[in-house]
Amino acid sequence: GTDMPAQYFLPGKTIVQLEDGTKITSGDTLARLPQETSGTKDITGGLPRVADLFEARRPKEPAILAEASGIISFGKDTKGKRRLVISSLHSNDSYEEMIPKWRQLNVFE
């Protein structure tokens, strides 16, 4: 043994099992790396989604994309649906779509 200090680089989330100033000898455990949780659950959980992609089936809740671009406003709501009105910037044309109220809307400038 030597009295020369040693430096060890440890990965993140390492659990150091020593207290400052503790004397150690050869074979002592300095730190412990926590085991990752079982990856099998993650892999098997994603397989049905992969199968859906390869089967090219229609998704259960497909996204609705606007058929026009312009200024968005909301019209009168009816029977659990929201009236979305898209007014063209270049003409007096407007496009209307009835969207279920539970749908989340994403609008970009």
C-alpha cells in the first residue's frame, strides 16, 4: 500500500458507501451502481405499438389537420362540438370545421 491519494471518476447516480476520512483497504467496496429497472417491461410494452406501425392500421384517435391557413376564430358551439373558423388572409373565403370539445387544439403563428 501507498499513502498516495487515488482519484476515481464515478458515473451519475452512483451511491458512495464511505464517509469522509474513512480508511480503506484492498477489496473494500467504495461505491455501488444502482441496477436499472427491468427493461423487459419497456420492451414488451412497446411491441404492440410497433405492430400497429407495421400493420398500417388507422389510429384510434387520428389528428385533424387544417385544410386551410389563415386567422382562427371560434363560432357557436353545438352538441359537444366546437366550431372552428379559419378565415383566409388573402381573400374573403373561410373554412369551418366542427371539432369535439374534448380534442386539444394546437395552433401555430
